[in-house]
Amino acid sequence: MDLTRLVGSCDDGDCPTLYLTDRGTLAVQGAPITEHGLRIPAHETLVEIPVELIRKAVRDNLI
């Protein structure tokens, strides 16, 4: 899968980031959330990102 960086909270790649995939979907890099009380399938996970990351992507017409 090819990923194109859309927006992130820093430039070194070690922070929440939003990517566009070559499949027309979004991939999100963020901190894993482990204590959520939800039943998440084993092949999925939850990550936490700042709301401002999505706002910036929309504001900059990236998504």
C-alpha cells in the first residue's frame, strides 16, 4: 500500500499524522487507546489524534 502524508502535528514522523492511501482511504497514525471498554475486532485498533489534525486537513482541502 502506498501512503501519501496529508497532514501531521510535526515533521519528524513521530506524531499523529493523517495519510491518504492508494486505495482511496485514509490511514491514521496516533497513540493506541487501550482502555476504552469497546469490543474491537482483533484485526482493528483505536488510535487517538487531535481534532485539530482533521480540521487542518479539511481547512487545507486535503480531504
